[in-house]
Amino acid sequence: MVILGIDTSCDDTSVALLEDGRKIRSHIVSSQADLHKHFGGVVPEIASRKHVELIDGIYENVLAEAGASAEDIDLVGVTAGPGLIGSVLVGLCFAKGFCLALGRPLVGVNHIEAHAMSIFLEREVEFPFVALVVSGGHTTILLMKAPGRFKVLGSTRDDAAGEAFDKIAKFLGIGYPGGRIIEEMARSGVRDYVTFPRPMMDDNSCDFSFSGLKTAFLTYAKKHAIDDSTINDVLASFQEAICDVLVSKTMRAARLADVKRIVVGGGVAANGRLREVFSERSSREGFDVMISSPQFCTDNGAMVASLASFYAAAGAYSGLDIKGYSRMAMK
């Protein structure tokens, strides 16, 4: 089965062509980071307009790279949400138009579930497993029972982890995307230079809150001069607090679910320090932690196509009246 995967959930326009949900024949991700860096974050209307400009050309380039034609495509998988609704609708309308014109089946997938299942692009994982999906828009822990069957164990009550990185980077004026820049600067920093709080670590839930941590950083910045001699240390301390919370909460969720397998996906999962902390603690606490390669952590059409293959195998297709959505129920 040849599957076309489309993701336009935020500011990356991505299209991929997969065989049988695993073999990638062609995969293109077009980033809008340079377009949005002037604003220190994604501007939704600009993002959706850019998707409209790009998606036709990216689709044609994917076919050309794969040496394929539209007639070769057996199935279309597309992100139906959650995401920026204007952006989501661009990909969803493109997918519907394709399926209507060529009479192909459609599968609309959940973007968060696609991140949780992106690991299957590289390896098989036995169910059940706990998945942490952490990005600029989402910080969510899922108990994955089977493809299409999951339970939300925890989610952020305010800012997502990636959003906190971006907002601090914008405050400091160091550039966008903030997470990538902070990670680079923090490499030479002292991680315990500032003892930032670990929000909600003492409760018994698996939920997150990063708004207070962001406020703690801003409060510190107002009381202390952050200059070239200290900025890397302060950022390393801030990053360490986020990594500590993410890893601790995920492992708590896995213990509560009595599951030893943990999968990590989403854009922030590409963070090198987060990967190190998971690796350090997993061997000590007896968890098998699997993290997608960086190219599959960020938003991409390949993970959408892969998840669509599972749905198709179960006969779970979508109608052409499927609606896009910006949020998903967390309880």
C-alpha cells in the first residue's frame, strides 16, 4: 500500500510518501521558522497562508522524488487536529480534494497520537506503552493500548514545555525557535547555577504546569543582571528544570500504569539534554525508553502516513465530511 501523508498542523508544511506504513519513498518538510522569527513565535494567519502557497509544490516534489504518480497512491492520511485550525484546514482540504478527485480512501489522524506512534517509522514497539508527546503546542502523556486506543494520563494545565522555551527566548531577544537556541547556549552552562522550581512535582498527578516556571525565570531576571557571563548558566538551569519535570512526570505515569516501555516524541524530544536525562534515569529506574530520531520528532507527514496505515488495516477510514479541530479532549 502506498500512502500519502500530509501534516500542516502548525508552521511546517510536510508531505511524505510511504509504502506499507514503514518504507519512506519521499519525505519533505518545509519550515517557516525564518518567516516567524521576526515575531518570536508562530503567527497563525501567516502560517496558514504560507501552507496554501506551498502545499501544491511540495506534493509535486514528493511525487517526483519518489518517481511516482497520483494514480500510484492507495490511501491518504492527514492531520485533522489538534493544531492551529487555519493551518490544519489547509492540509485537510487538500487531502479531501485529492480523495474526491481520485476516489481514494481518507484517514484523518490525531496529531498527538501520530507523534506518539512516530517511533514505528524506525522500530516495532510492543503495546502497551506510555508516550510523552512534548512540543511547542503540546505536553501530554498517553497510555497507548493499541493504534487508535489510548488514554490521556496527563497534560499541561497552561503553557506547553516548548512554548515556555520560546517565550523565554523571546523575552531575552536571543532568537527563534527558542528551544533550539536555548539548548545550544545551555551546553556550556552550569545546570545548578539557579535552583528554579519544579512545578507540580509534589502532587500525585501526571499533569504539567510550566507557566509558573516561566514566571520564576522572569522574576529572577528582574532581580539579577543576566549578561554574557551568566546567560548560559541561567538558561542551563532553566532547561534542567524543564527536563527534570518532563522525565519525572513521565516515569511516574509509567509506574502508575505498571508499564516499563516509554516512548518520547514531539519537537522538544529532539533536545539533547532531555534525551540524556531520560537515558540516565531509565537504566537506574528500570524503564526501556525509546525516542524518535530528531527528523521524526518535529512535525512531519511520514508519521501521519504511518499512523494512517494502522487505521486502514483496521478498516477505520474517515468520511469526506471529517472536521478539523484545534483541541482534543484531555479527560
